[in-house]
Amino acid sequence: MTIPKRPGWTILAAVAGALLFFAARTGRRKRPAAPRAEPSPLPQPRPLPSPRTGAADRALVRMAVAAGVVVILAIAVTVVTRPPAPASAPGTVVLTGDGGARAEVSLGRVSDLPSDFPGARDVMITVHLRNTGRPWIGTRLDVDARAYDAGGVSYGANQMLSLTGGPYGSTDPGTNEAWRLYRDQEIDRTVAFSVPEAAGLTRLHVSLLLGTTTRTAELAL
């Protein structure tokens, strides 16, 4: 049996068809997917600045110490330069009352005068008053004045002699300003005593109106 021979173009057509089929299959293959972009990392928070240390801290400490020294010096200067309280003379008695009342009482001249009564003598005692407080003070001394001798015997003031040469009118400083002593003023007031000739007076008590209170000073004679 004889097999018929195929022409050459038939073979070429078959090869071409096979190549086209292979090319079509290759073209239909899926292309590889593009690589997915990785998400960028979130920004990290910036670290807070650390507290200043070293030289900066030492500078702040020095500034604080210097400020404290300035304050202390200012207080010291204020205390040192504060005007002192008025100085009192030796033998002066200081009396204080309410409302800032303050008075200095000191002994002045002591003199004897002949009395109108036999065996007696009149002792005139000058008392110096100085108002170093705020309100006025009363300056009448004879009301509560007492003189004491060496034996402890006391003598009341002779009001008539004590008021001789004093302000006219009422003797009440509440109504008569002549009996008042205002701030930073000073005055001499006389208080008189009629005592036995042999009596040796050693102490004097006088009372002053300071504000609304009465204070008593004791002076050595």
C-alpha cells in the first residue's frame, strides 16, 4: 500500500498554526502583580527636652541666693535705720496709757517756804512733764499727789498753793485746754505741800491723766 506524500506548504501551515497557538496562550498568561507599597512608618514623637542641668542649674541657684541676700539686707537696713524711741533722762519715770499715750515725768526744783502756821513749812516741788505719746495728757498734779517722809507718813497736796500761778478757769483738762499737754510738748507744773518743819520728805507720788486712764509716778526727793 502506498502512502500519498503531503505537499510542503501543508507542513509549513501546520507549524505556523502551532506557533500562533503557543503565542496566544503565552499572551493570555497573567502578568505578575506589581509589588504592594509598604506603608511608611508613623512619625515618632520628638523627645521632650531634658531639664537643664549643670551650669544652667548652678546659675539659677546663684541668682536665687543673691535675691535672698538682697531681701535680708533690705530688712536689716530698715531695722537699723528705724528712729529709736525718745531717750529718757536719768531719773525720769515713763508712764503709758491707752490710745498710744506716753509721758515722761522728772523731778525739777524743790524749795522750802515759810508757812503761815507755826511749826510748819511749805515745800514747793516742780515736776517736769513731757508728752511723748499721741493724744494729749492732763497736767494737773495736786488732786492725787502725795509726799512721804522717812517714817512713811504721807501728806496730801496744798491745792491752793499748788494752783497759784497756774491756768485760770476750770482745772479740768477735759474742759480747759490750758491744762492739756499735746504731743511733743513739755511743761513744768508745781505741786505744794504743807508739812511739819522736822519732816524730811523722801518720795513724791504724782498722777497724770493719760487717755482715759490715770497713771502714777514715784519720784525720789
